[in-house]
Amino acid sequence: SSDLVHKACLDPFYSCRLSERERHVANVGQQTNQHLTILRQWQSTKRLFTGERDPWSTGMSEQVFWKLDRAESFSRMHMKLVRDFTGNPHTDASKARDQANVYQPRPHSSGGEVAKTLRVQKEARVRDLQEDRLGDEEWSLLTAAMQAKGGDEQAADTVLHRQACDMITLMHTVRGEVRITSKHIYFFDSRPQA
């Protein structure tokens, strides 16, 4: 009797529920695509009427961003730039990279307060940099510990290859020697020390 109830009631219910879920997911995807298409159409219409020389222009030109066109040549090169209407100057990322806390003075603060705050921020940065450096005592402790520990490690660091070469930088060419050891690659400058 439970098999009959299962076949008569539950199987059609589960199949109907599955088809309804698929229909709902397809409908939501279609609705999202439709909204995105309408949004793009409105943005292009807005650009048409509010451009630099258009009827409702504000007189102020906006920042223009460019990106590579998706079309490729036979050698897979992108040959032209197209305007990127969703461009971003990435100011937050550049501030985070530079670790810059840009101070924006409050409108009611005086110039003296701003200068004092900037001076305090600069002193804090300099103090942080000085704390990060190793002192002479710490450096001597580190070298003594390395010498005490590293007798067998230095023996394992053997020169495998050495070759005279030139190191080319952006502005100069430096004559020297490359040494490849079992642990590191070294470049020694052969110019006379001044």
C-alpha cells in the first residue's frame, strides 16, 4: 500500500517540484538578463544626451577610461582601444599599496592644526621605520648565532658554477660575476670600489 501511495502521490509531486524549480531558475536568469540589457540601454541613452557636446551636458568633462578591444588579429593581438564606460581609477587600491592615509582637513580647522597633524603623522611614520631596522646589538647577536649554528650549513652551500657576465639595468650595464651555489645565486660587482 505504501508503494502505491508513493507511486500515485509522491512521485508526481517530486517531478512537479523539480520541474517548477527549473522553471523558476530559468525565469530568474532571464529576468536578470533583461534588467541588465535595459540598464545598458538607459546608460547609452544617458551618454547620448549628457555627453560633452550634447543637449544636456554639464560643461564638465568626465574622466575617460580605455580598454583593449576584444577583437584579435590573426596573431592574437588586440589592435585597438575602445572606451571603457565602467572604468575605475582604483584610488583605494593605490592608497592601500602606497600605505597612504590621505588627510582631508575639516572645514572648521585652522591651518596651524592641519600643519600640526601632518607633522605628527610624519613623525609617527619615521618612528615606525626606525623601529623596523635592526640595531647593532641585534645584528651582532644574529651573526654570532649564525656562525655558531652554521658551520655545517656553510659547507653545504658550495659553488656549483661561476661565470663572468654583465648585469643590465634600466640605466647602466654593470660588469661582474655570477655565482650559483647549492642554495643561492649571487652577483658580484667587479668595478673598483670608490
